[in-house]
Amino acid sequence: MKKWTDKKWTPEILTDLVQWLEDAYPSEGCGLILENEKGQWRFQECENVADRYHKVDPVTFPRTSREFYMIDPREFMRAEDRGEKVAVIVHSHPDVGDYFSPEDIAAALMPRSSEEEKLEPLYPGTDYLVVSVRKAKADGASLFRFHEDNEKFARVARLNKEELRDKVSSKAVRAETVA
């Protein structure tokens, strides 16, 4: 597994997304890491609209934000309108770990009409970051990427609790210490 070395993962981005996902606890938080035309990244907080869909149609959408995330599709269109590309889709797993669940995999793939059809990612070239949040504190993060050669998502990088805390900005660590 690759080390977490990409310089685009700045302490500011990690701090912003960790804070957002911790604040969402006990629900799943979600967001996007967007890349501009200069190749710079920024984190975009997104509302988890799972509860809205569940309230309107609990049969089709039986799960709530506690165990499911759904980013408003308009967020993707807004990013495109601004000339930004979705580099990473981010979400948290409250109290269950930083793995890519079967539901995550299904949501990240194009629908197929038969088992013989090739698996294709819904957002080609986009990675997925899953952050484990327990008792409102992030305790691990894993980055997943689709590999076309074997048509599967695989973990390509992971940060444990200590590594994650080391990478968030000192401002956030100071605020946590003071609180």
C-alpha cells in the first residue's frame, strides 16, 4: 500500500474535512475534494441529503444518514460549472471503521444490465476517502481507487489515528487541546 505522500493532501484540507466529518457525528458526513484548472485542491463540505430522501420515500430509501450518505447531485454540477473536477469523494463511517462497504462500492459503480457487463466507475479517475469517526473523533482514514485491470476498488493509502492527527494542522490540534 502506498504511503500518504501526495502533496495535495495539505494539513488544511485534512483539517477541514476531519472537522466537518467529526461535526456530522453520529451521522455520516460527506464532501468533495475539488481540483481547479491549476491542479490545486480544496475541500467542499456537502450536506448529507439521505434523511431528506428517506423522509419522502422510506421504501426506496430505507436508510438514514446514520448509516448512509448521499451527496446532492447538484454539487457535482456546481463544481463542473466552476471549472472544478471532483478528485475525491469523502464520507465518514460512524463507529464502524474506514472500510469501503458493499453499499459504497455499489454507489460508486455504473449500473449494469447483466453480470457479463464490465464494471465501470460512476466517476472515472475519482478516488474515495472513508474516514472512521468514533465518539465524534476521527480515528483512521483510507483512500480507495478503482482498478480497471481487475474491476475492483482497492485501498491505496491509509492513515491510522496517530498519523491522521499528525497530518491535521496544528491550529486544529491546539483547539482540541484547549477544549
